[in-house]
Amino acid sequence: MLQGWIVVGVSFLYLSLLFAIAYWGDRRADQGRSVIATPYIYALSIAVYCTSWTFYGSVGRASSSGPHFLPIYLGPTLMACLWWIVLRKMVRISKRNRITSIADFISSRYGKSTLLGGLVTVIAVVGIMPYISLQLKAVSTTFNVLLGAAPGQAGSLFTDTSFYVALSLAAFSILFGTRHIDASEHHEGMVAAIAFESVVKLIAFVAVGLFVVWGVHDGFGDLFGKAALDPKIAKLFTIGSVADHGNWVVITLLSMVVIVCLPRQFQVAVVENVDETHIRKAVWLFPLYLVVINLFVLPIAVAGLMRFPGGTVHPDTFVLALPMAHQFEALALFAFIGGLSAATGMIIVETVALSTMVCNDLVMPVLLRLRWLKLHERSDLSRLLLAIRRGTIVLVVYLGYLYVRLIGESFALVTIGLVSFAAAAQFAPAMLGGMFWKGATQKGAFAGLTAGFLIWMYTLLLPSFARSGWLPGSFLDGPFGIGLLEPYALFGLKGLDHVTHSLIWSMIGNLGAYVMVSLLTQQSAIERIQAALFVDAFRGDQRGARFWRGSATVADLTALVVGFVGAERAERAFARYGRARGVDVASLREADADLVNFVERLLAGAIGAASARVMVASVARLSTWREVMEILDEASQVIAYSQQLETKSRELEIATEDLRDANERLKELDRLKDEFISTVTHELRTPLTSIRSFSEILRDNPEIDPEQRQQFLMIIVRESERLTRLINQVLDLAKIESGNAQWDIVTVDPRDVIRDAAAATGQLFKDKAMILRLDLPDEAPVVRTDRDRLMQVVINLLSNAVKFCEAGRGEVTVRLLALRDGVEVCVGDNGPGIPLAAQSKIFEKFQQVGDTMTAKPEGTGLGLAICRSILNRLGGSIRVESAPGRGATFCFFHPLEAQTAEAAEARPGV
Amino acid sequence: MARPPHAHRGLRMASPSGLTERLGAAFLLGLVLFMPPLLAVFGQGGWLAGIPVAFLYLFGAWIALTLVLALIIERAPPDPAPLPPDEPAER
């Protein structure tokens, strides 16, 4: 057995070492050579999350429900993945607005509301009290275990270990956390000490773990192998039933949000953060720390259960009892120091965080409102602030001590801790919601927090009072015997863990009220400004968005700052401000809005945002409502302009794209036109050349014999006719395509049109001794069309067929087909056919099949182009089917009702 | 996972590092690993090389996730936009 004085002596030495580290850290900070400006210290300080609960309680939890101690650490691991998004935003917001606690954060977000800050503080103090009591209980219990005394015996006040533990820790926190009032609330010394404590508790726990696994047993396999023989222990290696899964999920989500909502986590992760980029490394360093410290929890629990069967030793103390049982007392003492560091780290940071809150958001606003105290006129308030904070620390620790005296003995460590977790989780909707949802209102946050807190009290805190006899036990069956209101089974919801049950109801109440009331109420002007500052923390420069547009005399402001932070610090702050802005503050008489804002934020660091606003308002000429609205208008105008600009630039992009397309089309058309003109000219020149040369022959040779002269004249006439035809067709085509042609729509029988066309081309067929067959149905629908144009189409197709068929063997068939919405006319021949490659081109102008260089073209090359133009204008279409050597069939479709000229205009050009 | 430095050149894209997206994905991975469907599969009991499967799985998954986080963080380029100097910090 260890001697009491050794344990006390070593503990005292350890605490002195901590103090030395803290002192050194503060000294270095004052010299400007910070020791905590590294992400490793930052990550280690966040590990203040691991308290006695982790050190002792996890083993206790693991001994009864196996892996179910883990969600408490898996949740923070999951949240760590999102730190870069969530925590970084919190840090950014807090630095911009000089926020120093959760109460400040929430009150700032919702219009610097004093009421809200006070409410958050009350919830934090009441909710965290069990958590602090947990640490006290752990330290005193383990102290007794180390001395071999029976745990749980609480004698008078002066023989109770936890009383002395509480006393010494309160003194410690006061020395650490409230040495002076600091406008930024950085406690570098404290952070250094906390990081050191994180290292100590990690090494201590891992040392016990290694001892148990490889010292007592022969590695993991041996330990677990022995454990498997006991069915009760073997059950610890499973997760359990569906209800257990439910608890698992809820506890994971709970611990996920509390890692950013617990006051002490906010303190180390946000307030004490010196560099935003430290968060990056912490994202993986912190989960790594959690993995390592949890690795041996289950092995120690299993080994403890095997070594102490029958419940002779409380599982919460296995970490100490196992080395003691094997006479490794030095290791036990080291483990005790590890547990002590876990507890002290938590209590120090938690009480400092709570004291800041109580002072800035609860006591100061009240004192400032009591006009008869004349606080405004006091010259030095910083001593008052310090006194309030120190008093708060003593009060909070003492409350925790009371809780452990009255209630704590009947609960396991983890159960007590989870009660506090559930309370801290109530901050999550207002806090996280406020960072991402601009529309959340002050009334919504107030309603949500109140509802959540009341339900938490009713379903967790009060029943714990009742169970320990502080309230009548009948409370547990529901007040006045109403079964539906049973605190542990509200509205008949049974079968869940108490914490899970409470969380479900309180979160429904909290979130529900928060969202509903926010949606139904309006924001005030300052709420709107603050909401924008928080939600758009990463967007651009926010200096313009400030509430104050009033002004004050510099003398008043200086007096105010001196009163709260002391003359020396105030002077330094103003000098820095002057240097940054290039003005001499002392020489000014009237302070502008910028300086007023600066003072407000300076004060906010010392006394909280809400109080700072009240103080500044007392000396600054208040901005009028109209002026506030102007600020808002300016801001919203800028936003509107930028949105307009964005829209404009998008429209411009689209328009540019359209123009580019149109330009491409124009260029293509231009190219086609050039081609057309050059082809037409070429086509015109051929007959002209022929006419000219024969005329010249006739002119130069008057003695030419009459027969030949006759022949030459025939050629001239024929070429002139061809020329005329060509010019007519070009004009025709141009007229059709330009849309200037007259369309004379009448009702006709397509069979008549075909017969007339066949009659008109009859001479051609006779000339080449070809056969023309008409395959017309007995009945055909009438169509409304331009008769002459339609006939022109048929004639063109027929003469086309004649041209390409061999004389004497040619056969041409015209077929008419009645369709549902029009008629189809097909002209088939048995000529040489059209190669596939040419089929798509033959409807273009001047495209003829065959080699124009060797075979003399027989037509103008415009016939098919005209057909297509006409049919397009009439709303029809034309196509060709052909295979080389098997003739060609041209088919065109004509609708029952030809389209009007106007509609045809809208169709894309041909 | 390396990709060319300017894979996207949109007008208003997310931060060039893609850090936020990757961490978001890691978060989802964590949810899948530590939440019931998979948890139920590995939480039924059973032994592997003398060590309980639940213990192996939970810590294996946990270490793997931590490793993924470390990879994401350490391979990302430095923060493009640290906090602009607002006003000198108070001491």
C-alpha cells in the first residue's frame, strides 16, 4: 500500500510542475515568443476532451457494455472531418468579433442579446456542474483506492478528500486563468500546461495498457483467448441488439456536436486558437490521439473483470487496481497522476470558460443596468472583473462538489458525464444553425434553447435528484402519478437509455422551437447585420458592415476602455489603432464610426459583446433608425448590383455565342453565294461562247455553203434558247428563294397535274423512243397547291429522267400514292442510276451527275434545285432512291394543304 | 489521387484545393464505417486470429479513417486564403 503522504506529495509536485509550465508559457507569450504557435500543441490542447471519464470511466463502461464506450470518441472523429468547414468558420467569426465564450458567440449572432447570453450561461453552468463533479469524484475515489481505503465513504467535510481536491483545483484555476483581464482572452500558459497534461495522461494510460496486455498477459491473443472462456465476458465483444444500435447512433451524434459545443472545447479550439491553419493538422492529429488512448480500454476492462470477479472492485478503478494487485505501485502512482492530469485539465479549462461567461454575460450586464452602482463612473473596473471571475470559479467548483456529495455516489462516471453532454448539445441548433442559416432569429434561438433546457432538466437532471433522495422518489413515476409524464419514459417512450431518451425529446423540442419560431418572427436591424457577419464570415471584407454610425467624443471612449482594461493596455491599443489607420487618436476630439466600432470590439473581448454594446451605447450618440436602414440599403444595393452584373455577364456570354454561330452561318452563305455566282457565270459563258464563235464563222466566211450555214444558225438558235432557259431558271430560283414569287393556291387533283405534265413532255419521250407509264390510283385526294409550280416539279423530274436514259430502251414510271396527310409522287427510270456519294449533292445548284469535263451536260443543273425549292416552299419534301445500274427513283411528298407563304418564310433557307 | 493543378478553370468553382470536398467525403466514409449497417455486420461476435472481430474492425476502421484524413490534409496545398490581418492581436 502506498503511503498517503507520498501520493499527496507527488500530486503536489505534479501540480507545481504544471504551474511552472504555465508560468513559463505566459512569460514567453509576453516576450512575443509564443510556445503554443504550433499545430501539435493546438491538437494536444483539444485533447482536454479526454477527462477522468476517458481515463477511468471508459473502462467501467467497457466492463458492462463492451464497445459502447467508443461512440464518445467516434463522434468527435467524425466531427474532426468537418472541422475545416465548421471549426474554421467559428474561429474566423470569433476573431473578427472578439468572441470569448459560447454565450458570447450565441448572443453575438442573435443581435448581441443580453438575455440570450445569460440563458446560455445558465444552461452551461447547470449543465456542466455534473461534469465537474465527475472529475472531483474520480480524483477522490482513486485517491482512496490508492490508499487502500474503502471507496465511497464520505465523512465530515474536513475528512472528505474531494473537498480538498475541489479546493486545490479552484485555487489552481484562479492562478492560471484569471491572472489579469485580457482583451483577447488568450491564456497561452494555460494552453501549454493543458497540452502537457494531455501528453501525461496519454503516456500513463498506454503504460497501464502495455503492462496489462504484455506484462500480466501474453499479448492480445492470450488475453482475449482467456476472456473467451467466460461467456459473460465474451458477450462484451459484440455490439448487441437493435436497441443498442439506436443508443450507439444517438451517442455518436451527441458526442459529434458536443466536441464543438462544450464550453471548454470552445475555449481551447476557438478562443485559444492563435492561427487558423493549425486546424488543418488537428483534423488528423486529434483522431489519432483518440485512437491511441482508447486502444487499451477494452483489454484493461477484460483483464480487470478476470482478475476481480464478483464485483469486489469497481470497474471504474481497474486502471489503478490492476497494477496495485500485481504490486506495481509505482505504475499505479503514475496512472493516478495520469488520471489527475485528465481531471485537472478539464476543471481548469472548464472553470475558466464558465467564469468568463458568468462574468461577461450574466453578472456584468446586471451590474451595468443597476444605475445606482454608478459603474459607468468608476475609473478602474478590471479589478471588479477579476473578482467576479475568481468568485465564479470557486462557486462552480463548489457546486460540482455539492453535486458529487449529494448525488454522484450513486452513479457511474460515464452516466454523470453523459448528463452534461446532453446539456451541452442543446447549444448545437442555435450555434451551428446560426453559422449557416441567416434567417434564424433571436426569438427562435431563445425558444429553442429554453425548450431544450427545460426538457433536459425534466428528463435527466431532476430524476437524478430524485434517485438520490433529494427530491421525493415518487417523482420518477411522473408528477401527481401521471404515467404519461414519467421523466424516464416521457409519453410512454420506453426501452431506451435515459440519455438517448432525453436527447430525443429535448432535440425535438429544441430544434422544433428554434426553426418554427425563427420562421414566424422578424429580425431586428442589428440581428440582420450580425447574421450576415456570421454566415458570410468567409466572404470578402466585412469592415463596412458595422452597426454604429453614431459618434462619440474620444475622451469618453478612452475613459471607457481605461476603466475595463487598465490605462496601460488601453494606451497601447489606441496607439496600435492609430498606427494602423495613420491617425493620432489623442489629437482627435470626435471619434468616427470606425473608432467607435474598434472600442466596442476591444471591450467585447473583456466583458462580452452584449455588455460592450450597452457600454458603448451609453457614451456614443446612438445612430438613428434611418441611418441603420441606410447601412442596410447600401449593403443590399451592392449585393443587388453584383447579382445584376453576374446576370449581365452570363447573358453577354450567351449572346456572344449566338453571334458567333450567326456569323458562321453568314460566312457559309456568303461562300455559297460566291460559288453560285461563279457557277452561273460559267454556265452562261458556255452557250455564249458557242453563239459567238458560230456567229464569227458566219461573219468571216460569207461564202459558206447554205446547208452548213443553216446548221450553224440552228446551233446559234438552240444555244440562245438554252441561254434564255438558263436565265429564266436562275431568275425563277432566285425569286422562289427570296420569297418574292407569287403563289397562286388552288384546289387540284394531283392526277390531272401528272397527266398534263406527261402530255407536255410527250414529245421528249417520242424523240428518244422511250416509254412513259402512269400508275395512278382510281381515287386520289385533292390537294391545295400552286398548280403551275407543282407541274413544273413533275416536268422537271420527267425531263430529268429522259435525259439520263438510253434512247430506245428507256422506261419511266410515274406513281401516285395517297398518304394520310398528303400525296407522294414517284418518278422512276431505268437509267444508269446515281452513285451513293452523289445522292446527297444532286439537289444542290449546278450539281450534275457524271463527269462534266467529258460528257456534255444536257441540262442546266438547276432542275432538281428548283424542284426542291418549290417543294420546300409548299411544305413538302423530295428524296431520291437509287443504286448504280438500277435506275433512279425520285419521290416527292406534297401535303394536303400547301403552306402559306408567310409560314414558308419562317422555314430555314434552302 | 494527384491531379493537374488546374484541372478546373471555372468562373466560380470551389477552392482550388478541393480540400473541403475531400474532407466531406471522409466524413461520409466515417458515417458508413461507424454506423449500423456495417457495424451490425461486424458486431455480431466472432474471432479472427484470437482477437474479437468487433475490436479488430472498430479500431482498424478508425485507424484507416485517421490515415485517410492525414493523407488528405498533408497532400493538400497550403491554405489559399488565411485570415487577413484585421487588427493587431491584443495581448
